Amino acid sequence: MRWENLSPDSEHSRADTALFGADAVTTRTFDTSWARENSRVWRADGAQGGTWYVKVHQNERFHGREVRGLRTWAPALGAAAPRLVAADETLRAVVITAVPGRPLHGVVLGPEQAKAVFQRIGALARRIHQSCPARPAPAGSGPAIAKADRHLAAARAHLQLGDEEFVRALVAQADHLEPLEWVETHGDFQLRNILYDPDAPAAPGAAEAGPFLAVIDLERSEPGPAVRDLVRLSDAWADRPDLFGAFRTGYGRALTAAEEARLVTDAALDSVSGIAYGAAHGDPELVERGRRTLARLRAEHRAALSPTRDAR
């Protein structure tokens, strides 16, 4: 494939030549990267029709996880996930098919529309988590508390008074959390990685009717507890219990007490990690979401830490 609007030695020109060969049909390409460092994604529109995306991962781990997810659980979603066309380990690049819709982040929905969409999100999460049989958690696979000190140090300048004490109190309790079985997870299940097309029917194979949704960006996909996919999504239903109820309806079950406890700890640790990463890589949305989540968690769970470990 040859890129019309890029220099021959550009990064994704090299990636495309390696993946498709120099004699493939000419295409036009457009940079569709996120507005942050290390995001490298381009849309390729074929001269004879068809659209693909070329993505160059920032490291081998992200590349390996995305390729694995696209080869294992993503096919079970059918049209609700991209299909892997080609991959190159040396370039850390993939070519995937396009899926319809636009990211849900920033989309304004009416109350009933929003509930229908969140019910479909719950159904989509269920399909991911049930794509392979659940299995016992490996030993030592609890919350990622080992990185807490490093992330707290990196995020400290952006934390509110009492945030660090709150997180450390949760970390102190983490050893007592019940292990959760592992399933396949998306790993970055949030509104900007969920595409919405109100004009398309539900994806073929979906058990429920409703708006079309699809997932993208599988570079953090790996096995883990199911609540891993609720950590970042939970910000979307903060102060909207009706949306959480709609999600549960689509998901098909309520969370267990052990899952609820794990979700609080994982959400707090993810928030600190996100603040540290967002501040270092120019992603202010990530910083704001982390601060907002910590404030919500502290308001909801302060009583559980009182009187001896209250992070006020």
C-alpha cells in the first residue's frame, strides 16, 4: 500500500509497506491519533472502497496485548469489534478493519436514550467477559498495590488534600480482599473507546435489540477480574444510578460484595495512575477524571474508613 499524503520515509509508510507490500492499491490517509503523546493511529481510505486503521503501539507490551485480544475474544463480538488484518512485531504495528460509529465520550443523550445505551454497554461487557470460560485468579494477582508508591509520588502535585491518605488506607486493606476469578477483559473500557451509531442496528449476534455499539483500542486487554472493566466506566454513571441500573440489566447480574470492594480499591489506584500518566503525557482529561473519581470515592467511602483510618 502506498500513502498519497505522506513522505516515503514516514513512520506509518514504512509500517504499511511491511504489512501490505509496496504494490498494494494507493490509499488516502488521515491522522486520527488521540490528542496526547505516543498516540499514533491513521485512517486509510482505499481508492476502490474500504476503510482500515493503522496503529503503531508505543511498546511491545501494548502491541502484544492488542494483537492477542484481536485474535482471541474480539472475534466473538462480530461486528462490535475491529478485525485484525495484519500485524508486525518489529514495527509494533497493526492494521484493523473500521467499525461504524463515533466515541460515546461527549455525546449528548436524552434520559431514555442514555439508559438504552448503558444497557447495551452492559450487554457488550457481558459478551467480552463470557467469551472464554472463567478461571481461578493466579496467586498474587490482587490489586496493583506494588505500584502505589511510585504513582502517588508522580501524581502528588495534582492530588487534593487527603487523597494520598485515602489511597494508602485502601492499600492497607487490600490484603484482606477476596480473590476474584479471571475472565477476558478489555482493560480500558470507557466511553471514548466505545463507538455509538444510532442509525445502525444492533450488531449481528447480539442477544438484545438496541443501538449499535462497538469497542476499539484493545492495547490494555488481558485476563483479569471482571470489575477491571468497570473501573474507568464507573465515572460515566457517577450521580446517575439509573445508568448503573441499566448497565446491570444489560450485564445480567449485580456485583458481588467482593467485587464491589475490589472495584473501590482498583478505581482509586487507577485514578492515581491516570493522574500521574496524564500529567506526564499531556492528557488533561485523564488527570481530571482521576481527580473527580478520587473525590467521589472519598465522599462515598469515608465512613467505611472511620474512625481510625479516615482520610479527611
